[in-house]
Amino acid sequence: MSKAKIIFIFLITTNIIFSQTVYKFLELDISPRAAALAGSFVSNNDDPNVIFYNPAGINFNQNNQISISFLKHLLDINSASLAFVKEIKNIGKFSTAIKYINYGDFTKADPLGLKIGHFSASDIAFSLGYGNILGENFYYGINVKFIYSGIESYSSTAYAFDLGLHYEIPDKLWNFGFSVLNLGKQINSYISTKEDLPLDIRLGLSKQLERVPIRFYFSFNNLNENHSNFFARFKHLTFGSEIKLGQSFKLRIGYDSQKRKELKIGTTAGLAGFNIGFGFNAASYVIDYAYSSMGSIGALHRFGISTNL
């Protein structure tokens, strides 16, 4: 077993026993488009993957729009997601989504270090969403989620809600989003102590320039964290830009200030926190890719495909 995998086992088991929050995979960006923009997606309004950031954003999506994404993580960790949006006339927009991560295969050993088998670990979350209009240019949305996590013989389940608002200024090409993500609690804990879910309150905006094919995204994340200084709540800033190059190709770049801080080793961070990606149209499909640097640790690669059914 590699040294990296031993470290990972230690991290995941100590997370189960000692951490105050669980299901951290819910915070993972799987959509390549969202990841290339550093997760600054709370104000998005034209992608079914907005389900994972702000359920109110589905109100703008085309009917029967589906997106599938795959993430090649470090080591043999893999993750995937599916998002689907459908409109029911005179009722509203409905969505369903799945987010899954598998941490690979591990060697099981007894207290003496003798190998006695193998085990695996994985997490999955299912969600159902609904969105509708609240007022002129003002929309709301809600997700209901069921979460399951398992490692070896330990498992845990939980329920959660995502709440979202979206406001647009059509003539100025401004969009504003606000969401409360992972508001819920554990049903069953891994051992005996129940932990908190990774609650995340986000506020973001996006702006499409009128005469230049560039759209900017900004998002303030984890606004619910406690800080002695009010303005310190806004320290977790992500931003990105999407540049349209021709009719079928888009280039994307993004920056995450918090990830750069967390992935800094000593005085060196390298390109940690920086993301780049692209998307292009192929017939009736949209193909997306994103590269996310984790500094000296490595990099993540994401692939996705979207279409209308």
C-alpha cells in the first residue's frame, strides 16, 4: 500500500471519529464548467448543474435538460454526478440529481498488521428539487436530499435541504443568487455521536458584458462561519470568467482563495486554487473539461456532457 493511501485512510477514519462535520463530498465541485469557474455558480441560470449550488437557478433551464459529469480525483478516487431538469406546465420546474464518490479499495489488517482482506468507502447523495417564480424577475427553489456514507462496516445516513433565491436584471444582464446548502441532520451516525452537516451559505453575482462576449462570476461562500470580524465572513471568495470564442467554443478560468490557502505547503502554493477549462458544442451536445490545480499535491481532471432530451 502506498504512503499516500495510508495517509488517506488515516484522514478518512479520523474524520469519522473526531470531526464536527461529515459528508464533505457535498462540497466537491464535480461539474467541469462549475469547477473551471472555481465553483462560482450560485448565480448561474443556464446549466442544470446549478442544482448543486442554488436550486432557484433551475427556473431558467430548458425543458428536459440533462448533464452528466465525471471527476478523476487523486489516487484511485473517482466521482460522478447527474443533473436533470424538467418543466411541468403551470406547476413549475422540477429537478433530480445524484452525486457519488468512491474512494477506492483498501487493505484491511488486524492490530498486528496481518492482512485479513479488503474494504471500500463511498458516499452518495440523491436530491429532488422544485423551483418557481416568486415575483417579477425573482425566483425561488428548494432541494430535498438523502445522503448515505459507508466505510468498511460503518455507515451513516442523513437528510438535508437546499434553499435558494435568484434575481435577474435582464436589460443590464445582471444575475444574483443566494443559497443555503446542506441544512439538515444525521439520521444514523457512524458510531454513537452525531455530527453536523457541512452547512454553507452562499451569495453570488454574475455579469454578462454587453459588447464583449465575457461573463464574470463572483461568489462568497461559507458565510455562516463564525468570525470575530463581520467582514472576515467574506474571506472565502471565488471568481471566474467565461469567454466565448466563436459560436461553439468557450474558455473558462477561475480562482478560489480558500483552496489556495488550504493547499499551501510552507511558503509555496504553486498554482493551487487556479482552475481552467473549456466547453464546446458538438451537434446537440455540449462537451466540457476542467483542470484544477492542487499545487504540489497534484491536479484534478473533470469531464462532462450535457444535452436536451
